[in-house]
Amino acid sequence: MEPNIFRYVWHHSRPEQLFILLLVIVSLPFYYFSLNLPKQIVNQGIQGQGFDGPGATQPFFRLHMPFGESLFGEPVLLFDGLSLAQADMLTALSLVFLSLVIVNGLFKFVINTRKGRLGERLLRRLRYELSDRILRFPLPQIRRVKPSEMATMIKDEVEPLGGFIGDAFATPIFLGGQALTALAFIMVQSIWLGLVAAAVVLFQAFLIPRLRRRILVLGRERQLTARMLAGRIGELIDGAIEIHANDTTNYERADLTSRLGRIFRIRYEIYQRKFFVKFLNNLLAQITPFMFYLGGGLLAITGHLDIGALVAVIAAYKDLPAPIKELINWDQQRLDVQIKYEQVIEQFQPPALIDPERQAVENDPGAPLEGPLVASALSLLDENDIPLLRSVSFTAESTQHIAVVGQSGSGMEQLSLLLAGLLEPSSGSLRIGGRDVDALPAAVTGRRISYVGQNAYHFTGSLRNNLLYGLKHRPVIAADPERSTSAFDKAESRRSGNPDLDIHDDWIDYHAAGAEGEADITERMLDVLATVDLVDDAYRFGLTGTIDPVSKPDVADGILMARAAIIERLATSGNEDLVIRFEADAYNFNASVAENLLFGTPRRHDFVSEELASNETVRTILREAELTDSFVSMGVTIAKTMVEIFADLPPGHPFFEQFSFISDDDLPEFRTIVTRVDNLGVEALDKAARQLLLGLPFKYVEARHRLGLVDEAMAKRLIDARRRLAERLERDCPDAVEFYRADAYNAAASLQDNILFGRLAYGQAQAEETIGRTLLEVLDDLGLRQTVIEAGLDYNVGIGGGRLSAGQRQKLAIGRALLKNPDILIVNEAASVLDRSSQVRLIDSILERRKGRGVIWTLQRPELASRFEMILVMGNGRLVEQGSYQDLQEKGTTFKTLVAAE
């Protein structure tokens, strides 16, 4: 990247910079005229210079040809002007002054607007270039950088550059032009006052930047320490398990204190120096007016300067400090921004940056990768020139199933990364069908080859999106005009150097997945899920998911059929008491008080159980039903019970989850409330304490917690409150709650809740297993199981796949790799988190699916290599043995040792 920010700005914005400079130059004469007018207003309009008597007139707006006297020997009159009396002259001059103020303001508005737009365009370009370079980082560089630091640089550290880019050329010319114009005007009026103003300005320009140099150094230190703090905080989040497991939280607090202390000291010194410079700058700015008042006044008294000229000089100097001060600030900003720019770009210029041509969107994957896979003396060195692979050579067919085995640190991982084209060899070559793998474009390595590592990453979003991620190489179908990016945004994208790509287009390569289009891609995904043994997980996810009954009315009707069928099935088997159904005029003792009160599923956050105590509508209903005091009393009973139960239990005990009224963090606060109630009664509690107690009963389930708080009488009162609340909600906020109706699908509830339409009975032996089995049978009979699994594809996997187990994450990653039907599938210990039987099932399933297509699998368990056609045995970075399983069992000493050790 360009090391100098001025050259970077000029290279990418030359036409716009020239246009802004032209506007600046055109604006200066108008600025000069606005400085000269106060003199004319005072002398002619107010003092009446040139008016001989009360009725005298003078010409206004008389125009002569520029340089006419030089060209023709005498002035050439273009317009004789208007003859105006003194009062009219004052009015006309004042209106001209007002017009010039407006014109100058418009010039500033247009110039600043165009500078701002220019700055934002180049800031967008710079951020894109930096982000694009991250996408081109070689894998070793990616592993060395801290994500939080890189994100901080792109998001925050380049932010000041956007404000400076527009000012880089226009501001010094604009401000310098204004300052020189004002100085020239002052000198025209009085050479002595002009020299005084010029001397003070030069002194400021010499002294202030030198005082600010230390501030720049401190600013650089502040930026570096803040960046390291961001990186350290990122490490705290990533290493949270290790921190808590090793009880090093206080050590980390000490480290944070030290880092924050250093930042404090730097910032405090910056404040001291910055405000001293500001004090000195303001002092110098006020000395000149003092000299103008004193010296200019004496000149006016002695008749060497008229009053109008003195007023104009003072007015002109009033405008002079602002551009001078801003120029000094601009110079300070220039130095600061150049430092920031250099510090940022040096982090984004690693060696061996991937050539952008290899990632070009127009690249085509070409013909399938076929032919022999030949590795010749492959060697790989790390950044310290330590060998990771040493002269690895072998030959195999690209369609073979190959197992790579070895101990940890044997070079297995590095070999698989080289085979996937994710690392470049330090020496030697790797060819597939005569083509060098390290020279292949990303369109080939990313589509013809699939790689799955040990810790596969999943992006925030649905299971479906993560499965399809491996098919999103380039736009396939243009988006509808209503959804696509506007022409204006696309034009701005091009002006900012961003690619003309529309995220709203359909990017999914259906053909690569063996599908014809969006209609049958789901079938391909379900097939892949079956291969990697994720169908049952997707089924469970689907039961907790929802569907839109408007867009899928047939599914909603099917769920209602399943609701009726499961009632009949349970009744036939004698298990009808396992599910307590919701009834409009009955209290469900197996559901919480909140569920019984709402008798529906919340659509708004303020109606979830945790928020009901502070929900004004609910509080009003409780008051009308005379339940507020009862709820507070119930809260007191619950709090006392919880305090008594948990008194001797350590934090994190399972009882905290079972009795989910109070967390272990809130227990001390409720202990204080209970003590106050025992001593002084409920009436002594403040509003905050009553609010806490009021919220406890909403989570109470009588059949589960069995505290006897909801008897038949209380149940009737709650049913009455339910009726009142339903009437209020239907009238005031009908979108707040989706009510339960026996003959209607509840769009806000999960599929399982819609089918069961009730709650499992607590205390019934194996109720959950029986209901789960019956539910599956009903869905199979109605042909709805696949529908539920498809709903499971919309399950949100969380940040980095955090809502999935380690095994589920790895299976999903393998499924993503399989979905794009690569010519060669490379699996680098991706199944090592699974138990042996799960690994066997997964390997057998994938190898069966991949018959006639290449598979290279780095195995944690060497005995599983019997399923592969060829085995590569790695040791200490070398290929020590190769051959079939039978040959190695007979002749391979290292392989037999590995199998025996297993």
C-alpha cells in the first residue's frame, strides 16, 4: 500500500480534489470583499465621507474594466452606478454585506459537504482495502494476528483518517487563503498593524507545532497501548474457561489495572500538554487585539488612520485567528494521521500476500481435478525456519481414499493443509493432474477441494446458512429489483473502489450441490445431514423451532392434525395423563403462573415472564383483580423457602437450576429482604423490594415446586385475571401475545408446543421418553417428520457455533464440505471429538458416499485406516511409511507401533 497518506489521497481523489480547490480559489475574492465592506459602511454609510450636504449623492456599484487604464491609457467605465443618498448608501452597503455573508456561507457549505463526502468515500475505500487484505493473508499470518486488534484498527483507528482525507489539500489552501487575504487587507489599511499581525502569526506557526511534537509521541503510545488492551480483552473472552478453571481472575484483574494505569498516565500527560498549548495559543491571539486597540487608536488620534479603517482592521483580525488556529490544528492532525496511517498499514502488509487475481470473482473452476496426486520433496518451514515437513514424496490417484496417520507433531496437519492449497511449500512441489496446487486459483482449491479442520468455525446464523456457506462463491441469480442494491449505492461503491457485487443476489451454486435450484436444495441438505449423522439433531432443533403459518399453511394444518392424533394415540395407550392440555376455563397446574395468566406465547419482550412484574398492563390487571398483595405474599413464601434451601449450598448447585426463582448471585439480596420481612413485616419493604417479590410467583409451577401457593381458590382468581388481561390486550395491544386456541396454530409457539398443546405432567415416570416416542410415531404416520427436520435447518447455531456441541460443530463442517461435492475431500482430524463408534459410523458413511472420488483423512485412531485404500505414515515431519493396510501390518514397523499403542 502507498506509505504516504497524501499520495494515497491524491491518487484516489485527484479530480474531486481539484474541483474543491477551484471552489476555494473562487471563494477568496468574495471573502476579501466581505472584509472591505465594514470600512465602507462606517466611512460612507455612517460618517458620510464624500457626501457634501444633506441632499448629496454618491455612485453605488460603479464598474470599470479591469486593467483598462493599462490597456487604453485611461479608465474604461462599464457601468456608471446608481446615485444614492447617505441613508440609501448605508442600506445598500449593508445589504451587500449580508449577501456576501450568505455567499461565503454557501461556499463553506458546499466545500465542507464535498470534503465530507470525499473523506467518507476514501475511508470506505481504505477500510475495504484493509479488510480485503485480511482475506488475502496467508494462513501463517492469520494465525499470528489477534482478531480484536485487527478489528479495532479497521473500525476505530482509521476513523480519524476519514475526517482528514477531505481536508488534506483543500483545508490548508482554504484556511491559508483566508489568512493571507485578511493579512493583505490589514496591510492595505496600515502597514504597521499588518506587520504586527504577521509577526504574531509567524511566531504561533513556529512555536505551537514544536510544543505539540511530544503530544504526537504520546498519542502514538496511547494508540498502541489501547490496541494492546483490545487484544488482551479479546484473549480474556477466548480464554475464559482457562481463566476460571485455574482461578487466575485476580491475576488478570492486576494485568488490566496495569494496562489501564499506563493508558491513564499517557492520557493525563496529553491533557496537560494539550491545554498548556491551548492556553498559550489563546494568549497570543489576544495580545494582537490589545496592540491594535492601543497602536491603532493612537494612529487614529494622530490622523494616520481613519476610524473606518481601524474598525475594518479589527474586524479582519477577528477572523484571522480562526483560520490560523485551524491551520495549526490541521498540521497537528496531519502529523497524527500520518502516524496512524503508517501504523495501520504496516500491520496489513505481510510477506507473501495472496495475489488478488487468484481470488477474482470471474475465475472459473474449470474441469474436475483428475489424474495422479504427486508430492515431490515437499518441505515446509515455519517463520523461524524450523522444518515442519521434510522432503515428503508420494504418488497416489486423486480418486483414492487415503488415510494419513502419525503421532501429534508428526506433520500430519501441515501435510493436509498443503494438500488443500491452504499453505505453500517452502520447497518441493505438489501436483494434481499435472497442475501445481499452490498456483491454482481459489476458484479451484475452494470448489474442487474441501478441507475440514479440527476446530471448524461456524458463522452466526442458521444451520441452513452454514451448510450452504460452501456454495457461495459468486452471484448466480440477480436479485429482484425491489431487493437489490440501488443504482446509487452501486455507483458509490465503484467510486469508493469497492467491488460491484450485490449481497442480495442469489450466491448459491445449486449445480455444484447436485440441485436444480432453490426448490430441491433442501433435499440435498437433508441427504448430507443423514450422511454425517445430524438428522436426529436437526429433528430436535426443529421441534423447538417455529414456522410461519401464512407462508406454510399446509404445514400448520398438518401440525393441527398431529395435535389431534397425539391425543388419540395417548388415550389409546392409556397415557393421556402424561400431557395436561391447555383449557381456556381451567388452570394448568403443570404450567407456570405466567403461562396460565397470559394463556398464550409472548410476542413482545415486555411480556416474557421475567418482565411481567414491571409490565404496566399486567400490574394494572393484578390491581384490578386484587392479586398484587397476594403475589407479594407468595413472593415472600418463595423467597423464604429458597433462602432456607440454599443456605448451605455452594454456588452453581443443581438446585439453583431446578428452583429457577432466584440465582445464586441474587440470593444475598433476597436474604436481606426476608430478614426485613421477619423483623418489620411486608409493609416495611420499599418499592424495589416489593417489585422483586412480585416477580417471583410468575415462574412458580405448582406441580413442580409444590409449595401449596396455588390452590383451587387462587386458581379461580388467576383464571379471572386471565380473562381480564385477554380483554385488555385484544383492545389495546393485540400483537403482544399469541393466545392458545385448541383449533388454531400458535405462530409464536414451537412446533412441539403446538402439537402437545399442554405441559408434561411432573412426577410421571418416563413421561418425557414416552411422549418423545409417541410424538415421533405420529409425525412419521402423518409424513411430517421431514417437515420438522426442515424447520430444524433454521436453528440458530450461535456465535461461532456456540449453541452446538463440539461433535455437532464438526459434523456440520463435514456436511458443509460434502454438500459442494468436491473432487477431493480432506478431513484433518475433524472427527477426533467423537467417540470410536461414532467415528466408525461417520467414516463408513462418508467413504460409501465418496466411492470413486478422492478422500484424504488425517486419523487420530490408526486402526481405522483399514477402511482406506492407501495409508501415509508420518513421523517427525517425514513420510516414514506408505502402502495398503495389509502391507503395513506385515512390513510397516512404525504403523504397527501406532496401532499397538492405540
